[in-house]
Amino acid sequence: MPGWPWGLLLTAGTLSAALSPGPLAPADPCHDDGGAPRGCVPGLVNAALGREVLASSTCGRPATRACDASDPRRAHPAALLTSAGGTASPVCWRSDSLTQVPHNVTLTVPLGKAFELVFVSLRFCSAPPTSLALLKSQDHGRSWTPLGFFSSHCGLDYGRLPAPADGPAGPGPEALCFPAPQAQPDGGGLLAFSVQDGSPPGLDLDSSPVLQDWVTATDIQVVLTRPAVLGDTRGAMATAPYSYSATELQVGGRCKCNGHASRCLLDPQGHLTCDCRHGTEGPDCSRCKPFYCDRPWQRATAREAHACLACSCNGHARRCRFNMELYRLSGRRSGGVCLNCRHNTAGRHCHYCREGFYRDPGRALSDRRACRACDCHPVGAAGKTCNQTTGQCPCKDGVTGLTCNRCAPGFQQSRSPVAPCVKTPVPGPTEESSPVAPQGEQRSQRGMSLGGGGGGFPEGLRRGWEEGGRRWGSVPTSSCSLLPDCDLHCKPARGSYRISLKKFCRKDYGRLRSGLPPSGFLPDPRPFSPCPPYSPSGGPDPRWTLRPFPRSLSSSALAGPALPAPGASRCSRCGMSSLCSSSAPPTRTRTHTRTPAGAL
């Protein structure tokens, strides 16, 4: 049998102290002095201490003279195998008398959680058996794997060759057959097994998943198959009442925490679990916490802690998931994807604002109010998404403002939701008439100067008026008070013409309201009054001369109206009464004929 590390055998007091959940040492074993994570492992403990032992055979049922399960003084229960009584005055477990073959008795110890085994030992109170097997389970007793066999006849009992002195010949660990425990002078014996006995030399636990699997166990089982017999019966039935008797079953190992915890504690339900660090969780620290998924989970080693990293979500998410493809594309640096970004953020790292919001430059990215609403105008904006940096909404033609809430210069508001702002109409030099200004703009246009050097009067119209002034005369500088109402200025015309006189009159009226002279006159470009002036004597101003009307109005030229006396009505003084009230085309005369009563 290979050499046994006897220094690993621990006394009950030492094991109890090692397992107790005491306070952490001042220096955190899982972090260095600078706070950086490093690999850490719990201390070596007796994993079987205080655990329940399931024995397939125990004396005292029914009661005998030497053993009675109902009498504590004569009982030998299996719980004595894992109690902390010590070895000074051992109290032993004892099986029933073995009178028939086979003599198999099993002792099963559930460890409660996964442990990384170092050794298994069992002290016998009588002569040790000549054949036994040691098994382990990694799934809490659902399946079993042999760790080693012990027999004086390995080939006969287990069909195996005795274990070589230098360990297994294969590349990985395997269950070997070792010699059976030897009887000691006091009549007892000791079974001692090291997990290193079944593994080839040179394997590193940190870098060998096969070795990690070999040493991991959740349950230990000892199968006693043949008791020691006084003398050699050569396979005959033993005549003496033989039985198995043992004490101090120890399972030396470390709480399996995969290098991410330095101790194991009892949870509120009484289950043993690792006190996980490095962003890990679980009974064995075998997974990353829900928010620590920026890189895949790995077992810690003496050289690298492989701590789980929190996802970079800028404080706007509480959950994330790992994406292996992103992890590979990032050079194995980051693979976390944030889930359910809050505070109006979006993106893999919650690093930009969602649709309808933009980044507030005055706040940090981790601020809960880092994203502000775009508030794009529902009519003036072409969409709800604004620029992520400036917050500028996409405006329709002619609309301006950060939220597209006003018309741009040169545009005026319309009633259309499709084109809320249209270009402001500007009268051109060839226009026969201009539209009537809205009611709200009349007052602001009455005092407007259109003369030279004054108010931006169109140059083309200026030249036309200058030419007309040289040919037909000029308009003196004067002012006229409020124009008559359109309904009073233009009455329904009697008669049928190629163009309605009322329509023509309304055009002239519109020109007057917009600050232009009637269609029959062209004044000079100096400031003018909407109404033609008259002389102080009451007659028409000689500077106003007749200009022919368009040919399309009638086949014959129309006579221009003569100006009335100062006492005449405003419509007559403006020279429009004959055009508005005459029922027949005017004759070519310069004298004014008063309209019959009731015609206006």
C-alpha cells in the first residue's frame, strides 16, 4: 500500500473547530491587500463529523444479551461512527451476527454538499475485515463510483490486480485494489485511503478537470464484504458469531467552492453552503450572480481568480445575460448584455437614450435623469425621434425651433397639419393685384413706407412706377384715413360683361388695402396714400391722369373716373363709384355722373 500522509488525520476537537462558522479573519483570504480578487479555498475539515450514518445492519434489533437498541448503555448505533467522542474510550458501532453468506454490510454517509476529498479513514474495534470496497457519489446517492478496493485476494474478490507501487499506469485516476487493513496488537485495525493513491503523479488539481471530478463527492459508502475469521475455514461456515465493529469514520476534505470562498456556513435551512465571493453564488459557487455576467464563470486557481464581473449598465439595469459571440468579438473581455434598461435608456450597456429622448449634457451618464424627453411638436415635427446629442427634432419645411414649435423667418402659419408653415406671399412687380392682408395685419401695414430708401420696395416695381410717373404724372405725398368697407366699396354690378365688374372692383379694393394704387394709375415711388388726393379747390388733382384698363375688360376702352368734390363719399373720392355702380360700360368722358338713388 502506498505511503499514507498520517499528518492529515485530524482529532475530533480540531475538526470541530475547523467546521464551526467563526468570524472572518482580518485579512480576507479571497482578496489581496490592494483589494484585488485572488483564489481561495476553505480549510480542511472532517466532512463526516456529526453527519448521519445509514447502516444496513445494526445489532440490538431484536435485543440480545450483548446488544440492545432500546437500552442506551448496551446500544451500538451507527451514529457512534461520526460522533465527536474521541479515541480514549471508544464506543463502537456493531453489526448483527454474521451467520450466512454473503456477509455484506454497507455504511453510507451523506455529506450534505459536494466536498473535494483528501482522505477517508475508518478505525475498527475488532479484527478488520479481509475484504471491503470504498465508493463515492457525486449526485447525492443516485449513482456510485468506486474509489478503491481492499482485499487479501484482489483477483478473487474484485477481478483486479494489486495496485502497483508507483500508482496507476493510465493517464487518469482509477480505482485500484490495495491490501486489506492489517490487524493491530490491540485487536483493532485502521483503514486509511488517500485520493492521491488512485491518481497518477503530476496532475494539477487547478488545471485538470479529470482530477477535479475524481476528488469530488457528495456521499461516501463503505461496503464490508468479508469479516476476519479465526483460523482458516477454507470457505466453510464460521461457527463463531462474527460481526463487524468500527468507530471514527472520518472523511477529510475541503468544502467544494471552486476557489471562490474561504469557508462554508449553514444557511437558515441548516444546509451547508459556501460563503461565495468574487461575484459568484450557489452551494458550490459554481455560477455567476444574475448581474455578474460580463464574462463566463470559471474556477479560480492559485494564479488567477477568474472573478465574475458585473455588467456595465451605468446603473440603469438590474439584470443582464451573457453572450458568447459578443465575448469572442471583444477579444474575450466583455460579453454582458443589459436587460430591461430603465430611466429611458437603451442599448447593450444602457448607454444611450431610447426613442423619443435625448442625452442631457449637464448630467452624468449614470444619473437617473440623464435622458430628457424630446417633446417634438406633433404638427411641426416630422417624427418623434430627436438628435441624441443636441435634442433637435426633425422639422417640416418652414418650421424651426428645438421642438419644431414655430415658423421660420419668411414663413407664416397655415391651417394644414401637413404643411403647417408656408412662405409669406410677397407682391411681385408684374402682379395685377395683391391679396388682402389678414385682419390682424392691417394696422401694421398702414404706416409702411414703400418709397426709395425707405422700406425695401421692389426695385422692378420702383422702375415701373418711375416710368409711369414720367408718362402719366406723379402722386403727391399725402395720407388718407381708413378705407371704406369692402361691402360698401363694391356693390353688385348690373349687366353682363366679359369680366365681372364686381370682381374687378374687388381686385382694385385689394390693391388699395395692400398699399398699391388702383389698377388705372401708376404713381411715382414716393410714399403714397391708399386713396388718390384731390385739390384744395375740390376738383381732381391734375397730377392724376387716366391710364387705359386692360384690353380683356371690354372691347372698347373705358373712360377713367373723374374725381368728385371734397363733399362726395369716400368711394366717389377714390374714383371707384362709376366702376362699382354703373349698370352699363362707362362712356369715354371725364365728367362724373351721379348714380341714381338706390343703385349703391
